[in-house]
Amino acid sequence: MVNGIKLNFFVSKDKLLQALSYINSIVEKRHSIVVLSCVRIEVKDQEIKLMSTDLDISIIASISAHINVNGVVVVSAQLLYDIVKKLPNDIEIKFVIGEDGRLVIECGRTEFFLPVVDIEKFPVIENNELQNKFVLQVSELVNLFGKTKFAISMEESRFNLNGLYVHTSDNILCCAATDGHRLSLAKLSKSNSVLSSFGIIVPKKTVNEILKIVSHGSGNDLISISLSDRKICFEYKEYILISKVIDGTFPDYNSIIPRSYDKSVLIESEILSNAIDRVSVVVFDKVKVIKLRFVDNKLILSAASSDQGDAREELEVDYSGEDMTIGLNARYLMEALYCIKGKCLLSFYDASTSVLIQEEENIDDFTYIIMPMRI
């Protein structure tokens, strides 16, 4: 071999392609540091390990394969993914190092010859010094992350809000996110296990990537989580995802949750969400404001646009309080309602204070706060 690399193995397409799809969503496609656009393939002990990193998030995937010769090679992640995606499903793929030192990929009568990158340049992926460890069911993780991540701030300048605040409180695992205009909060009681006290901010990209990985499994599957004040690691089936956490202080969100509301309405979340979607269609502004008027057992939704017209819809609700109109961001409200199954409880005090949204059946588990808009 020209560069001394040896490697020879056969692998099926399905698991390889799935692993490469997760890897490809993490690596930078055109990074100024070439190796950060690559995947490291380590062949040993009847399995191959695929590793990639962007220096903030790292992923390791282990796949069973028929190994002839052990070895390590580093190649473009995007190119390898594109190649494997095009290959037929019913033929094993052969990987071997050619006489000229390039990686040869063979499948049927098709051959590809890929340049390799110096393996010494690939960063070391460390997974140590993670003291806090616990296990969740996938369904629990999906509820905690999936029902809160939408409120993560998109403003890069507010770096401490660019992730999920994952923390413990009296043996309750909590996830919170805010962009300064709304708050999402999910809680999970872990009374049957002992949780160490911790609080970290998990980056939005990490949250999205681990939700992708677990999406192909069962809600009853287990996922192991270990963390320190600098890193968090998820271990699920054949995947390990390691991420840095955000170095910052998350605001005290409890201080913005009003302690008392004197008005409330119970309504099917899907009915309300669909009505908001219909009424807000006339508004083409970046921020769609919708008015909610509560009066005489009715909730009247309305939206207006100076050049596109107005819209209005009435919903029947059990309400006998004073006539009240509140302006809210339609998207914020719909994103919260999307996370709620069945009936939701809308609680409020007046037009200038925040609106509390909760799921009737799990009223203490999920909390959404939306600040009102001037109307």
C-alpha cells in the first residue's frame, strides 16, 4: 500500500446508510479544516466504528460487518453518504484499500475510488469524566426534549438561551427553554431512582440530533445519559452522541411564572390550533398577531391585515368572566398547542400579563407561558 493503510470488509447497506445519515447531519459539509468534513472508519473485532465530529458534537456508530482485514481510514462523510445512498439494497458493499492507497468501494459491477485523509489529523473523541449517570425511556426523553425545544432562542447573541436547560429539582428532572417572549417547561418525576443535583444547557443542535437517532426505535427502549458540567453523553443502541454543553447561566424561569390566575378556559387543543391556523392566514407579517376575546361562553379569534383583509372565528367555551381581549403571537400559541394532547387549560389574569397553557391530563408535567402582545 502506498500509505501503509490496510482494510477489507463487507457490510450491508441499510445500517451503514442510517449511520451515515446521522453522521452527515453533524459534520460540516465544507469546513476549512478538511478532516472535520470527514468520517473515521475503524474496522476491528467483527464490527466497524464510524466516528465524526464538529468539535462541539461527536458521534460514534457501531455496525456489525464481515471483517477480512482490520484497519482505519478517514474519508469525506458527504461523499461516502451520497455513494452508499445510490447503491442497490440487495448486494453487500465491499470496502478495501487499493494499491494506490485510495479507498475502493465495490458493489456489484460498480466501483468508486476515494482519496483518504491522514488519520493522525482526526481529532480524538473523549468520553470520560462524566460523573452523573441515569437512564430514561426513549418516550420520556422525547417528551422532555420534544415538547420544550421549540422555545429555544434563535438569537446567537443570547448564547445562554440557545439550548435546553436540563436540571434536577427535588428528584424531578426538568427541561426548560425560553427566548425571552415565551417559556416551555417539562417535568419528569424520578421517584424510583436517585438523581444527583445538576444543571446544564444542552445546545439545540444536540437536542435535535439525539431526537433523530431515537426516532427509529421504540418508546420503551432505554437510553443512557451521563454528564458533567462540560459535556453530556447519550448512549442508545449502537450509537453514542457526545456534546459540549453551553457555558452560561440560564435565567431563573420560576420568577416569570405568575402564581395566580383568576380566569381560565378549557378547550380541545386541536380545535383551537386549527382555528388559529385558519384565522391567521390573512396576516402576512413576520409576526402574526391574533386576538383572543373571551366573552359570554365564547372565545372569539380574530386577525387583521391592512391589505389582505380580516378573519374571525367563534368557539364555544365555558367562560363567564369579564369581557377580556388578549393579543398573542399565533405561531407561539400553535407551537405550544401542538405539544398538548386532548384538552388544554388556558389561564390568564388580564390583557397585560402572560398566558399559562397546560395539558389537562398532565397539568403539572408541561407548562407553557406566552407573553402578550400590544394590540
